[in-house]
Amino acid sequence: MAALSGRYMEFHDVHGANVRIDPTGTQATRVESFANGVCFSKQPLLPGELFLVEIEEKELGWCGHLRVGLTGIDPRSLEVVPEYSLPDLVSLGDSWIFAITRNHNRAPPEEGEEEEGVSRRSKDFFTASHLQIGSTRIPMDKLVGRSRPGRFSHILDDLYKTNALPPTARRSRIGVLYVPRAQGTADMHIVINGEDMGPCSRGIPAHQPLYAVVDVFAATKSVRVVQLEYGFASLQTLCRQIIQKHIVHRTAIAWLDLPQLLKHVCMYE
């Protein structure tokens, strides 16, 4: 598998009727109703490349949450984007999409295979610096959601780190990728706050371009793409990690004698 370079990830300009994409192409907001919120990645994913979003805004009063997955359908070929990813987009074929839950997305392990996700968490989930899925290593630092700085943010941050909050909580980070397997197939993995939930679909034809699908559905109102680094961390990331390592909590960054832009990066990224 070729090394990933950390492409700039955006949403496709083809999306559901109720979605508005911001000028950066990285924030998708459903502006009315509870449906017609289907979005796609701008480019097909590379093998092992994670399309990661953070839930920025919730809307009370609706039943249901974010849905994510993959599709082999080129968004430009759609005359009309389906109202729902489930079941509408899936019924068109070549689409594998799941409502985000913690316990109901795993495909049964194959014969002789250790169940993924559960065993990995018990061994190194709380100490690992990277998440390893197939041959892809992703820095854990970017995968875990974090609260906005405030009075109780130190408590909430620990809940995100241990993945103890509901998976669709505000500020949770959820991603999807595929891992090539034998005979031209692939497994789809969903990642929730740095925890690989294990393969949720197997036998996906990997010879076709596969786009990420993010359905901004019901109680999930707005999501933002999180940019990732693979391999060596950038200078900005290294500086942020060193600063955060030497403070009690990131809310204290506001009192440091640092440029405002650097403070923002350290507090919110």
C-alpha cells in the first residue's frame, strides 16, 4: 500500500438539498428539516485513508443521529441526491452505510480471526500514540474529540479520551476508511474518538473508487472535516503537543504569553 501523504479533505459540491457547505469546503450544516443531509467526500478515498469529521452542532427534538459509510457511486452521476442514506442511497447499490452506535456496527469475525476493537481497546487504547488499522498508522491526538475550553472541560476531555460519552455527542470525532483484503475486496472500518470499532462491512469491491458518505441526519446538525497527518507530525503539531504537555490543562493556555493564533491552535485543535 502506498504511503499516505495527508491530503486536504473536503466535502463534495454534490450534496443533499438541505445541506450548506461553508467556503472552505470542510463544514456541512443541515439548515432545515431533519433529512436531505447526505454529503460525500470530494475525492475517492485512498486505501487506509480516514475521512474524519467532528460533530459541531446538535439539534434537539429529532430522533436519530449521524450516519457514515462508503459508496462506489460517483456523486456527479446522481440526478438527485437521495433524501436518506439509509435506506435510499444503499438501495441504489454499491453503498455501505451505518447509523453511528457503539455496539451494533461490527461484522462477525471470520473463522480463526480475533474480534477486533474489543481486544485492541483492552490492551493499548488508553496508552497508544497511534491507531493502527491494517498498514495505516494515524496519530491518536487528532482522532479524539475534545470539549470547548470552559469550567468543566477538564472533566469532559477525559470522557472523550476514554470514549465514555455517547458516540454522537457534540465534539465527538467519527471517521470511516477501508482496508484492502484478499481477492480485490476490502473491509470498512468506523473509528469513534480514536477507537477502531472493527470491520463493519466485509467483501466490499475495492477495484472501484470509494467515496466517504456522511449523512447529517436528525439530531446531528453540523459537522466539520478534521485534517489528518500520516507519518511524521508537522512542526505546528509538535509545538502544540510540547506546549500542552507542560500545562495542567489547555484552558491555562489563555494565560500564556504566546501569539493569539498559536493559542487558538493549542486550545482548539
